Amino acid sequence: MSRILIDLPEAQVEALAMLVEMEHRPRAAVIRDAIEAYISQRRKELGNDVFGLWKGKKIDGLEYQKELRSEW
């Protein structure tokens, strides 16, 4: 596991402290969960969930690409 030093505005530090107290969890665990949620959300927004989209297709992806480009 790596350590990362970040600067947070005082308002975020206070909000984080409230969450830590309410959830009775370590601050690092709350921050890790928040980062994981952010990464997961961004992956969906960026379309990383499309890998393997052609897996069930009966046509080769390269052949499909060549066919489309032949129309140009």
C-alpha cells in the first residue's frame, strides 16, 4: 500500500472528521472508500465498461473496420 500526502480545505477536513466519528471507522478507510467510489463512477462515465463488447459478435473487428472504411 502506498502513502499519499494531500492538502484539503478545512471544511473538508471537518466534514471528514464528522463521518469518521459517525461511522466509527479510521479516517484512512473512509478516504479509501471515497476514492474507490469516485474511480468506479468515473470508469462508468468514461466508458471503460465497454471492454469485451465485440466478444459475442460473429464478425471480426478488423474486417468490420475495413468494411466501414471502404465506404469512404
